[in-house]
Amino acid sequence: MSVLGGQPDRLRPDRSDGTQLDRSGGALNGTGDPLLDVRELRVRFETPSGPLQAVDGVSFQLRAKEVLAIVGESGSGKSVTAMSLVGLTRGPNVHIEGTALLDGAGELIGASEGALRRVRGAQIAMVFQDPMSSLNPVMRVGEQIAEQILAHDPLCSRRVALERAGELMERVQIPGASHRVRSYPHELSGGMRQRVMIAMALSLGPKVLLADEPTTALDVTIQAQILAQLERVREEEDMGIVLITHDFAVVASIAERIAVMRAGRIVEQGPAQRVLSEPEHDYTRALLAALEPPRAKRAPRTAREPLVEVRELEVRFPGARARRGGSSPGEEPLLRASGGQRADVVALDGVSLTLRAGETLGVVGESGSGKTTLIRSIARLLQPTGGTISFAGADVTKARGRSLRPLREGLGMVFQDPQSSLNPRRRVGETLRRALRARGCSRAQAGPRAAALLEQVGLSAAHAERYPHELSGGERQRVAIARALAGRPRLVLLDEPVSSLDASVRRGVIDLLGELQERLDCAYVLVSHDLAMVAGVADRVAVMHRGKIVETAGTSELFERPTHPYTRELLQAAPTLPYFEAWSHGR
């Protein structure tokens, strides 16, 4: 690895109003020195197929209380840029050049490992894209927060560190924080895990927070709460935030400035309102154009035979660790006393629905409302404790062992977290070949069909030789979609299938799913927090709240005339682009 320090470029007046710009076009307004000054950052990886220039001359500045959003497609270099600032991309086959000056801590790029360890968390902290894979699965979350406190303050006792962890969890509004400090990551919802990551990042009072997709895969109400929490932290701590995201609606709600990245370079940078309402670069305009909802949905289908019928479905989990008190709608499952001693966690409480052949049913609701439990029960990855599930006329709830195999041959599933659902020791091509062979494909046919599946989801055949950790979050999600479609299923269960994808790739995947549905005549159950996407592709929508379906209606009817108060709350919480509408109409 080579780490080279560069010299900051001289500033130049580059606008008619005299505002000074750096080389990448970022306005340097405000008083005082920047908290973070990045100049000509370059990161190159040496790979078996040749050098890969992941970051190519990136420059930006960040001041106190400022939010700079870095947006761009998957693989554009956003996450590599952030991780390089804290030394997480260093390795024998990595070449890093440039300079990154952190207020009060000096140069980051050329710093020793010991110096970086002292800086990480204390001066500059990071919230990673995937909290489930970032948190230690065998450590309680409170202990993980306390571990960072103890690493920087060896004189602090473990008891005090744990108390501090509980205070931080309360600060980020985790329900029942005093009890949740003893929870393991898998016992928390996605929204709570993300809040734990934010609490950990705040544990030492850093000046700069690098937030890598902090609201990915969160429903709209929890997303709004996370953004509000970041806003509060920014004001209270005089903290600067670098927000890495593909969600322009999130950017519009919190960022002062936007930097647009493509192929390792910043192609446009400026105030958020200007970039969103008057984009200058063709690539920025293309990203914004991809945000427009589908202009015309497919024609309504005539009523067909039921493919899936769920009746009074109930799923309970033993409640040895369940806590009373501190619950928050959507974040805490429904608890029911059992014999006066324990409280069972009721994840599904009498759910009934019907899905017809070729239909798309959207399922929306807050984290912890039971959406994922519902589709996992249909796939029989969970055993229901009550009710029935019928798939293609067969009773799924009574199937056991080998009798489940023929039922699952007609079913595909895309999991919410591709990082944990893909085998990290298996190349992508082998994963797809195994999925194909499990569904009757011969060994000779499996290779070409795996390559064709990759191309169908927007990847190249060369991706077959990569491991999951060598792919971006969006690329891993596309592999997961390819695997689900391997057997030409009649039913596909989609758990947040595009939550990790940027706007342009998301549009391509949504269009692909529509084309495949027409070609394969399959039905979809689509779990998503993206209400705009659900409105564009679903035939009907079911709204879940605390283990129940509180409203089901045709898509247009539900979005135009919601009847349940919770449905209206969800629609009101959905983020919007205040400047986008004027630009899109003026094109």
C-alpha cells in the first residue's frame, strides 16, 4: 500500500457573484476553517484483472453544523471515499494518494495506524450502511457501545461505560433503552439497529460523522425519525455530517450541499436547492429523471384464481427476553402475557389475505409491524403458531421435510439483507449455479444460465467470479434478485428488493421485475418502505401495524382515499423532493 500526501489546491473565484470554489465546484461559504478538508483523494485497488481506480481526484470541504450529501450510483466510489478517510481501505494491494485534514487531528491519509485508532470515534466516526453485519452478533449492543468508550478511556469502569451506553441509546430514542442495552442485534428491528450504530458513533463526541446510507431499508416513519435525530445531533454537538446516500428525498430534507459522484469523480457540487432544481451535469439530470414514478402502470388484469390464501395467521415467539414498558408503535412487537409470568412476542396476530395469480401485492408498514415475518411464514422459513397458508391449493402449514421441496420449487425470495443472505465464501456464479441445479437445471446448463441471470439484473458475466464482499451493496442486491428468479417461480416474495439501489439502477430493476412478471406470469408479494415505488407497481396494497393488517385496498384507492389513521400517518411521513417537481415539469 502506498499513502501519499498532496498539497491543497489554490482557491479561485469561479462564479459571477465572487463566491470561491474548490476544484470540484464546491462553494466554500461560511466562517472559520473547515472541520474536514479533502483534496485530490485517489484510491486504486490492484486486482487480478488489472488496476481499479475507485476514487479519482475527489475534493470537498465540510464545516461545523453542515451536512454534505454525496450521491451517485452503486460503485461510484462514495463508500470507498468515506472509508479511506478513516483508514478502512488500507491493504497491501491498495494505493491511496491525496490529503485529508481533520480539524484538531491533522492529516488522515498519511497517519499511522496508532494515530488513526486515537482519531476514530473520538474525532471522526462512521455509521455503516449495514448495521446487521457491522454489529457483533454474539455481543450485546450495550457492551459494543461500552467497548468503544473503554478503548479510548481506559480509566473508565465497565459499569460506568454501560451506563453511558444506556444514556446514548435513550438519546437516540430507542424504546426501553435501559433494557435494550442487554439485547443482541438480532433481537432488534432494523430501525433500532441503525439507532444503535448512531449511538455508538456519538459515544465519544466526534466532530465529523460519516453516515453511509443511514436510512437504507427503513420505513418512512422510522426514516423520518433517524433524520430528525441526525439533525438534533448536528445542532447539539456542532458536528459536520457527510451523508452518503442514493435517496434524493433524504438529501433534500437534511443536506445544505450536494456532491454528485460518478466513476470515482465528483462531477457536480453545489447548494442542495440549486443541484436539485437546476442540475448542470447530464449525469445529475439523469439521476433525477430516474426518480420519476412510472408514467403508466400495466393494464389491470382480470380476476384470476387465488394463488396464495392466508387465513388467521398467527406467529408467536417465546418471550423470555420480552420487556414491558417503553414500547413505541412500529418499533416494539405486541407483547402478551402467558400465565402471568412471561410475555410472548406476537409478531402476527390474525393476518388474512389473498393473492391471485399474476398479481402484485404491496405490503407496507413500520419496522417491527410483521411484514418480513409474514413473507417468511409463507415461504415456511418460520413455523406459524396458528392459522393456515395455502399455496397453489396445497396447505403449506402442514408440509414437513421433503414435502416442502416441491412447494418451494415454485417460489423465490429476495431477502432484505443481501450481505447476510449470500454465502461469503462462495463466488457469485457458484451461488447462482447451485440455485439453478436445486431447481432441476443440469450442470452443463447452469453456467450459461447463471451468466444470463446476471445480465438480466444489470450485471456482467464477469461478476460471477467475484465474492459478495467484492460487490457494492446494490450489486449484492441484484445478485439476490437473480437467485430468486433462478427457477422461473410462480410466486416471488420480495423483502425490500431495491432498498440498497440508487435511483437509476432501482428504476431498471423495477422495470425488470415487471417484464419478468409478464413473461413468467408470476405473482409478487412486495414488502417495501418506498411508498412511491409501491404506488407505481402494486395492484393492491396491504398496510400492517403491530402484527395486523389494518387496511387493504386497490393501490389508487388507498393512496388517494386512505381510511385508517395509521395509513394516513404513513403517507404523511413519506419524504418529498420540494425542488424536483418544478425541474421535472420544466424539462
